[in-house]
Amino acid sequence: MSVALKQQTQSHFSKAACRYQHHARVQGSASDVLLARLAQRPLGLCLDLGAGPGVNSAALAAQSDALIALDLSSSMLAQIRTPSVKICADMDALPLQANSLDTVFSNFAMQWSSDINIVMRELYRVLRPKGRAYLAIVAADSLVEVKSAFASIGREAINHFATLEEMGMAAQNAGFKINWQQQLPLFDIYESAKEALKSLSAIGANSAEQGHKALTKGEYAQILKYLEGDKPEVAVSYNVAFLELIK
Ligand SMILES: C[S@@+](CC[C@H](N)C(=O)[O-])C[C@H]1O[C@@H](n2cnc3c(N)ncnc32)[C@H](O)[C@@H]1O
């Protein structure tokens, strides 16, 4: 991901910060899976990477000695009410000491890394030996409906998402042992195509490496028509990769 795109992502998420929780339904389903995996495990010093407005902060804080919430968007961090250390930073260059954390938790954020290999190396660096990372990452074959709708007007709307295999390889190359991995299809159903697009925008998922310029009214109408087809409801599908890694 280019620097320009990273800035675009930051700006999208900052604008979306107030509306985020209202729209983040799939994220909630993914974090339920990750939190169930944590069970009652003590998390020691825990980092929530790409914490957003802190939807998982209370659950993580309850099991941690101390919680660090890190996000690229200061507007997102400003929404967090749970006591935590807040760090506004890029996940690809963590301003944290090596071997300093017991746990990293990251839900629906690492797909925004410039390169999955870089962020995996960063996680390995900051975790203590035997430290664990619990990750839910949007994977390849997500948002296929939206991709096709944009492709129908010759536009690319969605960023490239890594496959579970690429994520696993990046983790192992960084030095991690994979303790658990799984892929789950998750869906959001919207009353209309407009609602679906609004929701993607609210979670910041509407930037792309190429072709990101404002849609004309005509293009927007074409995309809505394509998404709606002849059904009143619009489904948006995600393919989510889950990983538990041990240093
Ligand atoms: C879809 S939200 C997920 C928020 C939260 N983890 C949840 O479960 O709802 C993704 C978050 O990742 C953050 N983000 C995007 N790129 C980032 C980066 N390079 N470094 C740190 N955070 C980033 C965004 O600002 C946003 O708050």
C-alpha cells in the first residue's frame, strides 16, 4: 500500500469514527470468534492493534494487566472510554520495544498493512518469547459483490486482500508457530445498495490502490443498480482469516 493510500485510509477512518459502531456488524461477529478463542486466558500486557473506537477494549482490559490501544486514526482512539494507553501509530512501524508485550489482539485491521510480511515481523519483534497473537484479518475473496459492481463500470474499488496461505507463510517466515487457523465466510445483509455502500464507507473499506477518484452521479447509480439486481436486499460477503500465533 502506498503512502498516499495509507493517508487516504487514515482520513476515511477518521471521518468514519463517529458512525463506526453503528455499521460494524461483521467486525462484531469476527471479534466474537477471537474473544471466544481467548476464553479466560490472562493476557498480561496486551496490544489491541487497529483498535478503532475500542469496541473490544472492555473485554480485553478485563483479562489484561494493562491494555494498549493503537490506531492510525486519532479520531478513532478519541472514542475509547476504557482505561488504556492510546498510541496513534502505523502498525507497519510499531513504536514499541522489542520483547515487550504478552499478547497482540487485532480484529479487522491488519488488511490495511502495507505488506502482511512487514506487520507479521513487527508483531514477532514486539512480543515476548511465548507471547501470542490473536488475529482476524479480511482475506482474499471478500466483498466480491462490491468488486464486481465497480468492475462493471471499469473501476477498482476494493484493496487487495491476502489469502490465508499468504498470511500463514508471512507468520512462519517472521518466526511464529501457527497454533490455530481458520477461515470463515461472514455476511452482512442490507436493506438497499445505498445502505451497503454507506456501511463500507463507515468502516473505511472504500479505498483502493487505483481508480480512487470520486464517482460521478451516473457511475454511482450504475453501481447501485448492479448491486440491487432484482432483489430488495443486498448481501455483502467477507472471507475472514483467523490465526493464533505463538512466538
Ligand atoms: C475496520 S476497523 C476495526 C476496528 C476494531 N478493531 C474492531 O474490531 O471493530 C480498522 C481500524 O484499523 C485502523 N487502521 C487502518 N490502517 C492502519 C494502520 N496502518 N495502522 C494502524 N491502524 C490502522 C483504522 O483506523 C481502523 O480504526
